[in-house]
Amino acid sequence: MKRFAARSYVAAQRHPHVASAVNPEIIQHYHAHVYYDPASSRDRAARLRERVAAIFPDVTLGRWHDTPVGPHTQSMYQLAFPPLLLASFLPWLMLNRDSLSILLHPGTGDAYADHIDHAVWLGSVLPLRVDVLRKSRKTPSQS
Ligand code: ZN
């Protein structure tokens, strides 16, 4: 982290536009939302969940939501993890998602930006209920 900060400082002096770039240190956590179809892919989602629990004990497993909740338009469960885990957990998810769609987003405190502007999708991009995000901009419980 120290090296990153020092390099950013030097870059900001040389390139004025870098100074206004958002510092990733504002990211408090990440969510990976794992989507599934209760009729056809719940078993794969369950297998992925078991593997995550076994290999990444620092990932917090969220509840199953067979009925879409919050901004999500498909069944899903959430995996929450600290920023330090991203470098090992993301490549693991890339290789082991088993064709499931996953929305990966940072937690910066701005729910709308986190889900729409800053999100990364693994697999197919699914629609989100943007109106829900706008309404609960502070801290939605299931976003
Ligand atoms: Zn989320």
C-alpha cells in the first residue's frame, strides 16, 4: 500500500489529471452476487458455494434468495469479502464459476455507482432494477 501511495503522489505531480482519479482505498469491501435459476442451476450454485466456504473462510456467505430481492432480477446469493482477498478470489471465481453469472462490485458507500458504474460482470450481464438503487442510495441491506 505504501508503495502504491508513493507512486500515485509522483504520478499526480507529473500528470495533473491523475490527481482527480478516485483512490481505490475508499473500497471497504466487495460483493460477488452469484445468480442462478432455481429450476436449472441451483445445484451448481450450491456446489460453488460449498467450494468457496471450504477454500475461502474469510468470505461471508449471504442467504439464498430464490425470489429476486433489491436491485437483482434473478435468484442469487451474495459473497462478501475484504479488499485484500480480491487478488486471490477473483481469478478463482473466473475459473470456477461453472457458467453462472456473477456481479462483482466494490462497496464504497454509493450503492448506485457501486452496482452500475463500478461493477464487473463474469458471464452474462443481467438487468438490474436501477430504480431500487436510486431510492436506497445510503446503505441498502440487500444490495
Ligand atoms: Zn452487493
